[in-house]
Amino acid sequence: MTRKSRRKFTPAFKAQVALENKPANGHRVYPYLLRGVQIEAPGHVWSTDITYIAMGKGFLYLTAVMDWHSRYVLSWRIGNTLDTSFCRKLCMVRCCNILHQ
């Protein structure tokens, strides 16, 4: 075990993480809706994720729809804006593909 990996389990580190994970004043904390849910089959729970890719003069945004059971990326798209139509199109394309199979 390296020195760095041992350090992360010290009480001081745990206290620091606890302070950093508290929401700022006025920020709403949303409940975790899947607590206690057994994900037993593909298609039971999907999620989306958005991340950015740094480019020379700005960013591109990678949005993906994933299945939690199989951990398979169902659909993905890259765009240069984060408007809602970009994300909605991605989800609609995947849903339409599933319905027409």
C-alpha cells in the first residue's frame, strides 16, 4: 500500500471530505430514488451523463444514455451546445429505436 492510499483513510481526510460534500447554503439536495431498488434486467434503469471535451477554442459536450444492469452505452451524441433539445433528441432516438425493434 502506498503512502498516498494510506493517507486517504485517515480521520482527518474523512472529515475534510465530509465538509466538502455538504451542499452550499440555498442549494437543494435531491433524494436518491434508487435506494433499495434491485436492478434485475436490462432496460430496468437507464441513466444519462454529460461530460465536456476541451477543444482549442471551447468545448464539445458528450452525452450518453446508459443501461445500469448491463453497463452498456445505449446511445451517445457529441454537440457544441448544452441546450435541452440536444439532450432530448438523444433520448428520443434511443427510445424510438427500442419501441420499433
